[in-house]
Amino acid sequence: MIFLAITPNGLADALKCATEHDHVWCSCDAVPEVQREALKAKVSVFTYSFTGAEAAGDLQGAIRTMEDHHPGHTVWVEQFPSE
């Protein structure tokens, strides 16, 4: 399974749920830049925040990217209240 976390809480939840066979991706807003190196082995970080005017297009592009990297896997995307 592939997890896409948008927020820090979503990333924490994804990391708790993910098994050794799963993959976790996240938005740039989900993890502070200073912590990215430490998570590099566990998490792929997009340069997008997935919020604001471009969110829908960025999210669709991210899903395609994850599907390209992990063909045949289910992609779970964190949903959060709209702004």
C-alpha cells in the first residue's frame, strides 16, 4: 500500500500504519525540512504542499507519480477539512 500524508498528523498516522512492505509519501508541509534527512529512508517528500489554488492538480500529479513508482499498489490519500 502507498500512503500520501498531507499534514504532520497524517504523516505520523501513516508511519504508524505502514508495514515494511508499504511506502509513505508526504507533502513538504508534513515534515519540517530539518527532519527530512532522518526520514529519508522511510518517506518520500514531495515539493508540493497540496493546499491552496493548485492543490487539486498537484494532488493528481502526485498520485500519478506514486502509481508510476509503485505500479499495482493501492494509494491511500489523507483527507482533511478544507480551508
